[in-house]
Amino acid sequence: MSDTPARLLKLLSLLQTGREHTGPELAGRLGVSERTVRRDVGRLRDLGYPVDATIGAVGGYRLAAGTAMPPLLLEDDEAVAIAIGLHAAAGGAVTGVAETSVRALAKLEQVLPARLRRRVAALQEATDPLYGLLTAGGTPPATDPAVLGVLAAACRRRERLRFTYAARDGATGRRHTEPYRLVSADQRWYLVAYDLDRADWRTFRADRVREPLATGARSAERALPTEDAASYVAESVTGHRARHRAVVILHTSAEDAARRVPPGGGVLEPLSADRCRLLTGGDALDWLAFRLALLDVAFEVQEPPELIAYLRKLGGRMVAAAGGHHP
């Protein structure tokens, strides 16, 4: 890389990953000699970037944290990810930071190149947030930003899309769809689309989508079976489309239960002044039990039997952990 300014920007981007890079590693990544790397490190220091160096066979360079750190350099996907995260926080997904997020988002969008502003705008316009939905335990799966960009563009243009999809059981196949909206929920992304091969609406996990390809054909005008895309995803994850559908009696009024059950957490039916029925569900029994416990109200599970058995087993462990006797 003979262009010195471009090489310095690339070097700075590599150093900002937080780990230490050896001289030979940096020379290989930049296509220059180790001597050139040393000179470029000196140039970065002259510009105010605190680059630390360690000497020895395993020595190398890393960018030290400092109060006078010059502006960060972001890769395209990093900049888009930050913008989307700030947009979600500005919309109320993170309590107490909405106003700060709006200001930070405005500053970031001002300096984004036009191509990245279009990607951020497309994703924002095509996405509906679903707050308060707990889907499963563990680390949320990683979603390819490039895939998200293709899905968002297809939703915005109302363009048919083909992609390879990995189902829950691991089986893969090609899908031919008419994308409708993206929904972000519990650090996951869902595509709501009409499946042309199955002649029905479907929810697709974006992290399971591979090789999306826009066909150029226009999507037909169709009406969702629910009020909006977020409601459809909520029903798919916690309702009758989930693996485990639960019927639960809550010992409180429907009005009080509505304040406890998060949006998209299920359907409430009043039974009396102090009792109501909750129709909910989930793909994992442990997470479904955890969600019910978080309601902080007495409840009885009527179905499914698998959830009843799991709660009995879990209750025994909890009693034993508190110093009681196992049933």
C-alpha cells in the first residue's frame, strides 16, 4: 500500500481493535516492510494517537486508551451497527438514554458517507421494534449486517426475495418470499414475509438467512393476519406458533396483569375481579418458566404438561437451594 494517508488510516483501524499486533503482522496486513510500520507508528504518535510498543520476540503495538484520544475510525459495518444501536436507544429501548442517544445519532449521521447513510436509513425505515419480549437464554446469535441490509432494502422496495434458510431443526432450504417488515426484539432480528411456496405468512430469524437475492419482481399487496409486524412476531415467538403454548391462571386482575406482562408477552382474558387467564408460549421451557416468575404474581399453569413438570422440578431445586427439604 503505497498511499501514505490511506496506509495510516488502515493502520489506525487495525490498532483500534484493542489487542496487540506484532510488527510482522502489521507489515503483512499493510503490504509494507517492518521499517515502514515503525515510521507510520511514529507519524500516528505525532498526530496525537497514543501508540504503545513493547520490545521483544512477542512484542508489538497497541493503541492505548487516553483522555486526549483523537476521533475514532470505524469500518463500514461498525458505523452502521452503532447508528442502529443509537436509533434503538433513542426510541426508548434503553431507559434513561433516549435524549443522549438522539444527540449522538445526529452527530454520527452527519459524518457518515452517503452510502452508509442510505444503509442506516433503509434499516431504520424497514424495522419495527418490539420491546419487552424475552425469547431465549444465552448469547444472542450474530446477524450479518450485509444480510440485514439486503432484507431491509427488499422490504422498503417491496421486492421479492430468495434466500437459503436454516430451520429450527437444522434443515436448510431455499425460500421464495415477499418481505414485509423487519422486527427487532430481545437483541434478535426477525423478517416477517409472505412465503410464496407455502402460501402463508412466516417469521424468519435473520441470523438463519443466507445468500439473500432480490429477484426484481414486485411483491403483491397483502394484509397481515395481525395488527402489525411486531404483533405477528410476538405471536410467533410466544403464542400459538411457538413450540410450547401455555395456558396460565394469574391471581390478579386483568388490568394489573396488563401492567406486568410485557408487550407481545401473550393474550389476557379476564375471569373475575382478581383472576385472569394468560395465553402465552415460547420455544424453551426454562425461559418460559423464567418469564412467568418475573411477573411477580401467584399463578397456576394449566397446560402444557411439560411446563408443569418442569416447574415442579425447578421448584424442588429452588426450595433445596433456600435450605428447605426437597419434595
